[in-house]
Amino acid sequence: MTFKVIKTEKDYQKALKRMELIFDAKKGSKEGEELELLSLLTDIYEKEKYPIDLPDPIEAIKFRMEQLGYKQKDLAEAMGLKSRVSEILNRKRKLTLDMIRKLHEVLGIPTEVLIKEY
């Protein structure tokens, strides 16, 4: 079992193929340890090569509202006025710090998503 840092797409593909072969390895076994290490190495490579940007704050709010079955009136209870919620969702009003805190609390959206420029 020899390992090296994944630096190229070829190394990455090779690691993925090996992981597929040993996918059902028992935890704590030699192959289980290999699978765990390869998972960490591929994760590092993917984060460097294929970074995922944070979502747009307004789209994140809309998505989470849809997931929870919320309507604008549901958010209005947390943010004050239904018209204010409408302005935010239509990008006519920026989120304030208080709104970000409330949205984080009510919808569970990470604050780093909500503070992102849009």
C-alpha cells in the first residue's frame, strides 16, 4: 500500500478506480484503511480542482423556503412585513444584519451564504 498526493487528473482517476474496487472493505482492515486514506486524498484534490462557490443568498432563501413549504407570509412573521420579504426576494432591498440573523435562525441557512454579495 503506497500512497502519494494526488496532483494530476490521471492520479485522481486511478485513485477513484481503486476506491471503487475496495468500496466494500471492512473498517479497520488493510483495504478499509486504504479506502479511508484514498477518500481523504481525493477530497483534497477535488476541493482544489473543483471548488464549489457558495450559492446566491436570495436563491438559497428561495430554495430553503421551498424545502420547508414556506410562503412569504411565513418569513414575514420573522422579518416584519410581507412587503419587505417581497422586496428582498425580488432583489429590491438588501439584507440587513438583523435580517441575516433571523434568516439563519428561522431557515437554518449558514450566515456565510447570507452575507455573500448579490
